[in-house]
Amino acid sequence: MKQRLVMIAVLVLVAGALVLAQPPQAPPATPDGFVPVNSLPQAEQLPAAPMVIAAYSVVWVVLIAYIWMLWRRLSKVERELADLTRRVQDR
Amino acid sequence: MTRYFTPLAFLLLVLFAAAPVVIAGTPYEQTMGLVQKIFYFHVPSAMMMFVSAFVCGIASAIYLFRKSAKADRLALAAGELVVTFGLIVMTTGPLWGRKAWGVWWQWDAKLTSALLLWMIFIAYLLVRRFGGPGSEKLGAAMAIFGMANVPFVYVASMYWRTLHPAPTVVPSLQPGMRGAFWFCVLSFVLLYVLILTLRRRIEDQQAQVDQLYLALED
């Protein structure tokens, strides 16, 4: 029994040594593998012009919309004020 | 409204019409290129957001301690402008960041605290609109809290590690950029003053309408 165990241990050690002694296999070359670069080529960089145009458009749209809303509210409240003033004076 | 409103409004139109020409004439930034030109509207909008937060907070404090209805109306007007200019900041910033940093948003100290500031004043407007009786005092307390947040937003990029540039970028601007930047700041200050005047007039006239309704009921 003891000899059998010793033989199994020796076989495992030899097999392990044989496996470790194999040269590491190079990974298969894939066409879409990751390739690090320090900077992207110009053709692949995100274009800046759409971002700048979008940013300035947002500014103009928000400001114009808000000023238009204020103008409408002011016109409405001025009409209401004129109407109420007339009603109070008529009393 | 004052007799200066119309000529100042005309001046404002001229300034904003000239702004794209002025900005187009500025040099490109070395690392960011064209996208850096968002800076000329993004930063003045942020400055007006901070100024409006202070106006709202101080007016709210005056309302709380002196019971001044006039101060309360000014606070409401300024609170709305914090949200408006904040909307501009929160949209132009990510558009710039997407190109400059590669991401739309980053949960760093500067951006997160700016978003919180904006959300505090959105909450302020919701409380004032839907809070019912007593919402003026609750809103005033929120505005003071929001105003206290502004210094943290300003120094966040100096004391914590953030993607966002520090405020020291402004004093170190090149001559070609400095002139255009302060031109845009002046335009935005004038815009802010005029819009605040307009907004406050709406509140003042609404207060008069409310008084007249009470007089009619009597």
C-alpha cells in the first residue's frame, strides 16, 4: 500500500515537471485584439465641432425660451393689473 | 421698468451678436483645440449661477429676519435664475467634457457639488410653487443652505482630485483668450441684471394684483 502511494506521488511529480517544462504557447493571433497606442489617429478622434455647435445652441435656446416665457408672463400680469385697477376705480 | 432697460437691452443684443465673432477670433487651446471655446459661455454661466445663488440666499435671509416681502420676491426671481443658468452649465459642461475627458460625466467633487447646488434650487422652486402657506419661510431656509454650498463648489477643484480645471485657469489665461473671456463675462452680467429686473417686475406686479383682489373683496 505504501509503495503504491509512493509510486502515485512520483508519477504526479514527474507529470507536473513535464507540464511545466513545456514552452509557453503563444496565444493565437486574432484580427481584433487590443493594441495599445499613446494617441489615436486623427481619423478616429471624436470631432469637436458638433460639441461646440451643440453647446452654443443650448445656450441660445435656453436663454431665448426663458426670456420669451418671462415676456408672456409679464404681459399677462400687466393685463390683469390694468383690468383690476379699472375695476377698483369703477367701484 | 426703468428708462435704462430698453437701451441696455439693445446693448445686450449687440454684445451677444458680437460674441461669436469675438470667440471665433481667439486662439485654439493647445491640448483641447476647438472644444475649449465652450469655455467662453460655460464659465460666465457658472459665474452667474453662483452670483444668483448669493442674491437668492442673501435676499432670503433678509426676508427671514426682517420679514421683507420685497426681499422675498427678489429671492424667488434669483432662485429661478440659478436653475436657468445651472441648466446651461449642466449641458455645456458635459458636451465639453465628452470631448476633453472622454466621458459625459464624472462623479468627482466639483461636478457632484455643482449638481447638488442646482438640485437644491430646483427643490427651492418646487417648494415655492407647491408648498402652500408657509413655503416662503421654508424656501428661504433652503436658499440660505444653497448659498452656503457655493464656496464648496468653487474650491472643489482646488482641494480635491477632479477632472475639472481649477479656477486658477482664469487668471492665467493668455492675452488672446483673456479679452474674449471678460467680454463674455460682461455680456452675461448685463444679461443677468436685465433678466433679474424683468423677473422681479413680474413678482412685484403679481403682488399688486393680489392686493387689488383683496381690495375688491373688501
